[in-house]
Amino acid sequence: MTAHFANETGAEDAPVSQTQTLELRVEAIRYAAETVREVTLVAPDGAELPGIEPGGHVDLHLPGDRIRSYSLTNGPGETTAYVVAVNRDAASTGGSAHICEDLRVGTRLRVSTAPNNFPLAEAAESLFFAGGIGITPVLSMIRHLEARGAAWRLIYAVRSRAQAAFLSELQALDAGRGRLELHEDDRKGAVLDLAQHLAEAPEGAHLYCCGPTPMIDAFESLCDGRPASHVHVERFAGLAVEGAETAFTVVLKRKGLEFEVPPGKTIIEVLQENGVKVAYSCQSGVCGTCETRVIEGTPDHRDNLLSERERERGQVMLICCSLAKSDRLVLDI
């Protein structure tokens, strides 16, 4: 499954980050689990790479003008490579299928840095819930916490042991201290009981969850009542995107272009139809790749990424899914 992301942390809003696009070489590809490939990307000259931090991700530019977002698994001090993990999604439209089946060592890829929408908070204790390929950002966080000597615990849910990516690495980090619990659906005969684990979670712990939508939904519901600043989630996919109900005008300030977005269409669809190239990935409002500054007008936010404060300010929007409440929307494009 392509890792598309949404973050809900309650943390202070970060400024819009400037991304960088690099040309990197595939240095290694290895099996991390039955359907998961770990890909290591380096600069051809061995230079250090920007934007490596726990919870961060990068965007890979793939054939067919596809851009896909993947979490970094890097630990502290690993600054000369981006290491990502990709699950071969049976329903892939070209992202994970290409990486898992066609990508070869030595291939050069364009790779873009991205804002970190799932940052690791300073906390006395951190409790992680990971489902399937959702282990990728969590692995990076645990590596950093272990290096600091900080307290952590992980409940890792998979359908079967063969699909448990990075299990040996996690067991080594745990070192027999009982902080890792692996839940295998096929052995247990049921999915993970989130309610029981969350009921036992320490009151002041920071709680993290990354995994499939049903797992995230259940986690958020069960965390209702805990401080919002202590609850952190990252989603793989957003809600279905619907087009505009009524037409509005979108103005691209820097390009000097103006288009009508008719009923049933999104901004990004109209731009693509008119040959305007903009960066995007998930097309469902969860990854942040298409985040755009708003110069004038009132956005109709329909994403699952921006905080309530960012929505109220109306200074940025995700143009793959969000629309306009005003008749005219002027964007910094």
C-alpha cells in the first residue's frame, strides 16, 4: 500500500515548509517482509540529505508522472540515505507495483523532501500502535527514542507473522525488555483489541497510531477525552473526494491564468485538464504534497491534514480535494 498521510496531533502549527527535489540513486533493495520492500536512496556524490527526522517522509517521482509519499525509517545519525519501506498493494495503480517489481539498484529517481506531518513529541513515555506497513514511521521514532534512553512501548498488529516488516530489528531494539507486543490476526483469530490496550495506557503518555483507516478511526474514538496534544495519528488514505457543488473561479497569480472550476470538478482536475503541472500525490487530502498558499478568497477545506487553526486562518489549502466558499479564489501558483 502506498503510504499517504494525514496528521492530527494538536501540536502548534508549523510554517509551510519549502521542499527540495533531488536526484538520488537506488543503492539497495531488500525484502523486509513477504510483501514489503525496503529501498535505500543516496546522493550520487555521497552528500548528506536534508529533512531526515523521526516521523518524516519523502515523495518519490515515479514513471507516468506519479508522485508517491513514503515514510522514512531512518534512525539517528543516518543522514546520507533515505530509507523507505513499500508494501506491494494488490490494488496498486502503478506506485507500489513499480517499486516492488520493476525498480532496480542503480536506478536514479527524483525525490522531494516534504513537511513532517507526524512529528515525535517530547514525552516521558510514548506508546505506539502500528498496523501493517504503518510500522515504517514508528520504527524511525522508536530508533530515536531508544538512542535517547527514553521510554517507549509498541503494539504491532499484522495479519500474519510473514507480513511483520522489521520484526527482527524491533526485537533487537526491545532486547527482551517486554516493550514489543506482536499481534497476529491469524493466530489470535481476531483483530487487535485496541480498547483493552488504551484502557491500560498511562494517563500522561503520548499515544501514536499509524495504520489502516478502520484502525485509526477506532483509535481516535477510544482516545476521545485524552488531551489532543497527546494523541497523534497518521493515515494511509483520506475520504473520497467530491467535486464542487457550484462553479467558482480559480486564479493562478504567478502564472497569470484564470479558470472556472465547474460543478463536479476539483481544482487539481481543472489544472491538469489545462496543462498546468502542480505537485500532488494522494489526491485525497492526506499527504500535503499539493499544499498551496491562498492569496485571496475563502477555501472550503475538505482535507484530513490541516489543523483547525490552519483552516480558520485560510492561508493554505490542499488543492487536490478542497474547494472554495467564495466565488473567486486566488492561489500562489
